Amino acid sequence: MRNGETPRVMVFLRNIAITLLKPQGHKNLARTTRNLRNHPGQILEMIGFSSR
């Protein structure tokens, strides 16, 4: 995770997640990301895809 382009890619993905979560009113990003990690179907619904 600390070599090559990996850190840059991880920052990019984190910024995308923040960009998607803030407009939806999520204030505590750490809690929200933990919750979404446990319920990946919610991520798909959040970006406009059906999880079924």
C-alpha cells in the first residue's frame, strides 16, 4: 500500500467517497464508511444502481 501509485489511487478513491457522501447529508464519514462496508448494496443504490 505504500509503494508506487497505490497511495495516490487510495487518496483518489477516498475523495470520490467523500464527494458522494457529503451532499447526502452524512456528517460522520468514518461511521458512514464503516456502515457501508458492512452493507455494500447501499453503495450501489447511492450511486444509482439497483442491488438486485
